[in-house]
Amino acid sequence: MKQFKSEPIEMDYIIAEEIGSGQFATVRRCIERSSGKEFAAKFVRKKRIIGSRRGLLLEDIEREVNILKKLNHDNIVKLFNVYDNGNEVILILELVKGGELFDYLAGKEGLEETQAIAFIKQILLGLDHMHSKNIVHLDLKPENIMLLDKETQRLKLIDFGLSRVVNTGSDIREILGTPEFVAPEIINYEPITLATDLWSVGVITYNLLSGASPFLGDTKQETFANITAVDYFFDSTHFSDLAQHFISNLLVKDGRKRLTVDQCLQHDWIKQN
Ligand SMILES: Cc1ccc2c(c1)c1c3c(c(C)cc1n2CCCN)C(=O)NC3=O
């Protein structure tokens, strides 16, 4: 069954400047000819030869598209259309122009607690929507959390390239994500669950409050060792008691003992705002 549009994308959109690029995808700003509205066009290269390192298998691209199609929430970037030009699949996505949370944090030694709470609450609301559909992001990090625009401070989760549907019976154990933010079960090749995202929320919260990364070592191996040993500490200047309680109940090795999204949203540190 034909899933993606095969007519040239240029018929419907003006393709403008590149705004981001990754291992398998390039993102460009684009303008819909009929409405003049701006979007983000994510060009994902298809793997030409089995076994080649370049590009993604069509089934992996379809997984991201099918996940995005299930999601509809203010704090998650929306998918509007998908084209296939033979070499690439092109996702037409909601354009968020406020930049990455990573850049917003850059140069600051952490955010004011009320600002951090407002950001974490929005991440949790987006996650709540995903987890209610058994969808796990698996690549939550400040580069994949973007401000809608600088004024409103509204956030959107982007980049569902590593997302999976869990509890489908089959265990997911592949190594995914970015070392600083991955949970112990990813490093130990154990089953991935919704709780895997909550570990990353703990790391991001620590990051937002202090500007530092709790487990970052000089090498990837050192970072992994710090994570599997849950070896981190709070310097009291950046972390209130409530914030420490929130984070330390997320950075728990056993995923079953971590706060769930609902428990996070009910936590006094979040509700005080
Ligand atoms: C203005 C701007 C600048 C860079 C952007 C984006 C928007 C952007 C967007 C998206 C993705 C997956 C990556 C994006 N990137 C690449 C960097 C994301 N970490 C997206 O889905 N919508 C965007 O606006």
C-alpha cells in the first residue's frame, strides 16, 4: 500500500535553508506554496545497499512516521506530510523556531528553579501523552527539546528517530541514545521500558538546575561506568531539598523503582509551581 507521496516535494513546498543535520538526516526550513506557512522538512536518506552504513532502512523510517502519526500534543512536534523521492523520505514537520533547550542553557550556570520546573513540567506532559500510548522516546536530551519561540518559553519534543512502542511482547535491547543521557538498562543491554525515558528526565533536570551533567566522564566508557554505578552528587548551591528528592527518585538503577510520569506530575517539586 502506497504510504508516502511520490510527486516532487517542490510542487507543494519551497525548500529553503538547511537548519540542522545529523548522521542520516538533514533538516531544512520550507514554505508551503498554497498557504505560505513555514515547516521543517526532514530529509532522511534511504539505505541503498543492505549492510552499507549510509542511510536508514525503510522499515526504520516507517517506524518513526507511524509513531509520529499516533501523537497529537502541544508539547510534541507535529507531522503533517511524508514524501518519498526515491533516495530519501521527507517528513514535513511543525517548525519550532526558538532554538534548542541546549543553546538556551549554554553559558548559564543553570536556570532559576521556577524556570526549570516550568520546562520539566512541559517535558513530562509530552511524555505523559507518549507513555499513555506505550511510546518511549529513547533520545531525550536538551538538543531534542526545542523552544517554540523565545518569547513564550513553550517547549516541544522533537526527533522520534529512536522511538519505539514498548510492551509489544518482544524485548527491545538495542544500544541507543546519547551516552550522557542513557539509562543503565541501555548500557547493560536489558529490556527497555517507559521508565527508560524517566532516567533521562532525571539527567535533564540535574542539567537544567546546575548547567552540569551528572554522569559525564572524560570518555564514553567513564560516562557509562558512572551511569551503571549511579555515581553522581548534588552540590547544595543549585539543588533545593525538593529538587534533590525529585531527581534522586528518577536516577534509580532499577527502572521499576523510578517515578512514573504520573508520579512526577504529582511530585511536590513540580506541583509547587
Ligand atoms: C529553527 C530550527 C533549527 C534547527 C532545527 C530545527 C528547527 C528542527 C526541527 C525539527 C527537527 C527534527 C530538527 C530540527 N533542527 C535541527 C537541530 C535539532 N537538535 C522538527 O521536527 N521541527 C523543527 O523545527
